[in-house]
Amino acid sequence: MRILALAILAIGTIWATVPARAQMYAPDYPVCIQVYAPIQYIDCSYNSLAQCAATASGRAAECIVNPYYANAYQEPWGRRHRRHPRAY
């Protein structure tokens, strides 16, 4: 009887688990759209906020900046700060 109860508990636990989801934020694009209805999801496939806003207009959605964008923290060329020598 104990084995039957444990088997039922194990099968119920396996059926109740939810499969893991893939990463929501794709690191290739700087802008994401978060859609709220009918199914909530995040799609990161936009290059600009204007492009995302055109898709989101008239829908229950908003455009957000991708926090995992791969090039977000790279400093642009020519904008590096130089240390100037001290004048005594």
C-alpha cells in the first residue's frame, strides 16, 4: 500500500511540474515588446523604439529597453576619456 501511495505521489509530482521556459530576452536586439493580452509574452526583435511602438499601437503592449542587450555597455569609438598629465 505504501508503494502504491508513493507511486501515485511521484506521478502527480511529475505531471504538476511546469517545463522550463527559454530565455525571454534575446541579447541581439536593443528593444523588446511586452504583450499583455491574450497571452503574456516578451519579444525582443526590434532595432528601435519607433519600430516597436508601431507594432505596439492599438494593443495591450508596451516597449521596453532590453536589459540583456549584448552591445549595451560597449563604449563607442572616439569617445574614450583620456587622462591628461598633471601640471605642477
